[in-house]
Amino acid sequence: MTRINDVLVEITPEVLLKAYACGIFPMAESATDPGLFWIEPELRGVLPLASFHLGSRLARTVRADAFEVRVDTAFDAVMEACAAPAAGRPKTWINDRIRRLYGELHRIGRCHSVEVWRDGALVGGLYGVRLGGAFFGESMFHRERDASKVALVHLVARLRRGGFELLDTQFVTEHLRQFGAVEVPRRDYHRLLESALLAKPDFFAWPKGKAVSGAEALAALHEAPVTVR
């Protein structure tokens, strides 16, 4: 992992989008550290959309609609949950500066949340940045078993339906590896990114207010990927 330099001045959403287009992203040392620094991993985590791995047990959970899945209805709550300590994750890198900056990206339509609900309570979700045909996954959380996994399945289905080419996970964890996430060298990643940035996908190929069923999400995973340029 290459730590490029500390970010000493306030950055804007426009500067952040340009950084993503160049293959770099910001992080903080901890949630209490006000500083940021740029990261460009030598090996980049990528979850190939065309070969997403979905286990049979999770597929049954998705198909059963055990949860309600929404998009962009509780972005700030998702960020807050992702920033909070959790079992196995006593601290996070999401500080107030990150939350403010990505909140601004959300308000201009460049950052999205996928939320998982049960009985009116937010029990899981994820958020990430959209740029061209690339989606940059930032963080996820769960309060019930499988909730973050269901969010990821619905995200991948939405990206495939909308014609996206790249799902960037930044790093590869064992949690993501089970879905087919791989590490790619920096040079190969930049080729994937450059191609994805030329695409003109539609994140809302399923409208924002549409309640996408588990069956619809699973069907989208088996459709031929669409490329829109």
C-alpha cells in the first residue's frame, strides 16, 4: 500500500472525484484523527461483476425477502453505523471530515447508500462513490446476520442492471473473497478504471423509490452484463 501524502488542506467533492479518477482515495488513521492521507494500493481490491459468487444459503435469504432493501433513503445513518465500533472492529477510519465530505458527495448525487431494513429498523448497509461506470465501495455494516451481505448482493445486481463495469473494493478481505473479490496489480487496475470511466451507466435503472425484490436482484445477477458508452 502506498501512502502518498497527508491532506493538509480542505478538499472539495470535485477534488475527491478527480482523485478517484486517478486511482487514489483518502483515509484517516482513526475516527478521532482529524487528518486525512491519500492511498494508492499496489494491489487493488476488485469484485468482478460478471463472476460474482453467491452461495446457495445466502441466495435463499435474498429470495425470501427476509429484509427490505432501499437505496439513498438514510445515507447519513449508514455512514454513522459504518463509523461506529462493532464486534471484531473496535475502531474505524471514518472520521468527521470523511463523513462531511462524503455527505456532500451524496447531496450532489455521487455517493450512494444501500440500506437493509427489518421491521422499520436499519440493520445493515453499505455506501460508496459512483463515477462513470465505476462504483467505489467504501464501507459496510450489519446488526443482523447476513444484512450487509444482502446489501452487497443488491448492489451488484443494481450495478449489473445499470451497465457498470467496475466494483472497486479498495482492499480484499476474507469477507469479500467469498464473493469472488480479487487483487489486481496497480497497472491492471488503471486499465480497468480507464475503461469504466468511459461508460455511461444508470445507477437508477431501477428507480430510487422502487422496492426491488430478492427475485429481481437474483435475476439481474444472471443477466448478461450491459455496457453503455
